[in-house]
Amino acid sequence: MGFLIQWVVSGLAIIITAYLLPGVAVGGFLAALVTALILGLINAIIRPILILLTLPLNILTLGLFTLVINALLIMLAAAIVPGFAVRGFWWAFLFGIVLAIVNFALSPLLKSDSKP
């Protein structure tokens, strides 16, 4: 059940971020859910490999190159998902930053009321 809630909240965050940025377009909530799923898979499979391969550059830039990797992975997701479009690298870069902020703002929705 937690996975479904996380998935819906991620889709909501993508819709909100696309609404805030004119360089990003989402065709609807279904496209946002598919985008959230694809971004999750990309971040789970491809991102760790890229982080490891670019580790010297990441160390040299004090971790800021990770933002570039995130932008490239967002552009990859835009190429895969129909209904999700990013106008260019800088819009993908900004989308990654704003999406992280929106996810942080929506994170209280994921908190469960049950105490262990």
C-alpha cells in the first residue's frame, strides 16, 4: 500500500512541477504516473551506474555534477514517456531541482499515523 501512495504522490509532484515550469509539459495525470514510474526505474537502475562512472568528476565538482546527471535522466524519461515533454537541458535541470523541492513539500502526505 505504501508503494501506491508514494507513486501517486510522485505523480502529483510531477503535475505540480510541470504546472510551475513553462518548459515542461505533462499530458495528464496518467502521463505523470507513468513518468513517475519510469523515473523511479531509471533512478534505481541507471543512476547508480552513472554516479559510479562519474565519481571523479563528482568529487571534483563537490557533488554538483549529480544535478547534471539528474537532468540527463529526466531528458531520457521525456524521450521514453509519451505525454511528458521537456524543452531542453536547462528546463530538465530546473525540473529536477523544483521536483525535489515539491517532493519535500509533499512528504508529510507520506507519513503514517500508526506508531510502532
